[in-house]
Amino acid sequence: MRHFISTLDWSRDELQQILDDAQAMKKGLTPRALEGRSVGLLFFNASLRTRSSFEIGVHQMGGLAVVLEPGRSAWPIAFEPGAVMDGEEEEHIAEVAQVLSRYCDLIGVRSFPKFQDWSLDRRDNVIHQIAKYATVPVVNMETITHPCQELALALTMQEHLGSTDGKKMLLTWTYHPRPLNTAVANSALIIAAKFGMDITLLCPNEDYLLDDRYMDAAREMTAAQGRSLTISHDIDSAYEGAQMVYAKSWGALPYFGRWDDEKPIRDAHKHFIVDEAKMARTDDAYFSHCLPVRRNVKVTDGVLDSPRSLAIDEAENRLHVQKAVLRRLITD
Ligand code: CP
């Protein structure tokens, strides 16, 4: 039994098989690989795309998706081993994961960081606790990485760029009024590295670099394939020659838990917005974003609505890649 928690646990060849299966399903019929089966979807955070694409994907494969929102439509859950549960939590993840494993054939989990202490958030405790007690495969629906989004991005890039090997990807931080999860940025970095791209990571300063776990993995994967990972804080040169521009906002890791200190720094970098002038410096690059996106804050209407924008294609591809992931996990 395998989990789909991080693509770092999966080889490029294995991921390509999933992408090929997703493409085949996109072009043809979806096998009813989940006929008579059930998938539990645990949402600790809000969602539009992830929830709808998982529910619809499971339905198209003949299965039943059960959405649970702990603390809202389901009991609040305790996670710490040995917890003395005299607070708000009504049950422990040990029971939740074991019980759901008796009902379900797969379990999906969305659990964002707490944004108070990155040294704790980087452990990704919730999904790892569920995987520890579950006896069925667990799928990451976004925690501190977003591997389903990664596959959707990879499929979308392959559809438009052909082979991604040696193609130039710019991953740019953008402004957002609130500090956001680093998950999609971590994921864009590692999937671009895994699939042999030359990557430039553009961000305001070193405090906005991503966790060493992902920076080091990306460096290793790019170096092993003769590719490069370049860090830049200079907008003009970073956009030069890019063939793919991927935008995301994220909170600076050293400022977790003291966001009032980070806010003036973030506010001073609103000019990182992706606009037509910046895109004009690229090699006619495609643009994408995981969505949801704040128009004219992260990206201008002109770029998002342009024929080079792949954001809607990428969102559609969530459906296809997730069905391929579920099929792979159920048959492994
Ligand atoms: N991209 C993405 O995961 O969207 P949702 O947060 O709406 O699920």
C-alpha cells in the first residue's frame, strides 16, 4: 500500500505514468475503477476546486465520496499522542483514521499549516498522523505541499510546452494582503525540478525562500539532470527568456507567528504583480496560477485573460490527474 503525500516519494517515471493515465482519461472514457468503493475526504480548510474535483472524479469512477469537515460537520479531532482530551476535541485521530479505514478504500486530507511556528508546521503532523493509523492509502489534498496541484501543473505544461526538459520556468512570489501557505510554491518548485526544467525562483528577499527541504530537493533534482535553480530578487532579469511563468503568494517562513512584523515588508512589494510589461520580457511565456487568485493584486486582468493564460486548463486538469492518482493507489 502506498500513500500520495509528497511527489518526493514518487519517481519521475511513476509520475509520468499517472500523467499519461490522466491524459488518456481526459481524451476518453473513465474506467469505473471505484465501482462499489468509497473515498473519505477530510477537509480541515475551505476549498472550491479540490472538493468539487475529488467528489466529481470519484463519482465518474463509480465510487462514493464522503466529505467530512472536522470541527464543523464532524467532531473536532485531537492529534497529539498521549493527549489528555479535556478541551474542545471529542475524538482522537487514532480512532478517526481506523474507523474511516473500515468504511473507505481511500482517505483524502486537506490540512493547512497553523501559521504560528514553521518548525512545527513543517512536520505536516496531521496527514502523517492519519497515514500512521490508516490502513488504506492516504492522498494529500494540500497540506504543506499540494501534490495534486503539481500533477495538474505538469500535465498542463506538457500539453502546451511538449517536453518540459530544459524549458525555463519562472516561479514568482506575488503580493497578497494576507500571508498564505507555501504549499503550492513548494510543489511548483519540486515538480518543475522533477521534470527537468531550468527554474528561477523570484521573491522579494531571502526571507521568502522556501523551506530547505524543498530548496535542497529541487537543487539535487535539477543538478542531476544538468539543469539549474537560480534565486533572484530582481524582477526584470528574472522574467527574461522565461517560457512558463507561475505565480503564487506565500508568507515568509521566519515571520510565522509574528505577521505584524512581516506586513510592511510584504506591503512594499506589491509591484511583484504579474502584468503585461513583465510578461513582455519573457519568451512569449505561458502564465498559470493554482487559483483562487486575486485579480489585479497578484496578476492583472490582461495577463489572466490572455490566450497565454493556462489557469483554467490547470484547474480542469486537477480532475483528470486526481482520478489517475486514485486509480493508481487502488490498484497498487
Ligand atoms: N487550487 C486549489 O486547491 O483550489 P481550492 O483551494 O479551491 O481547492
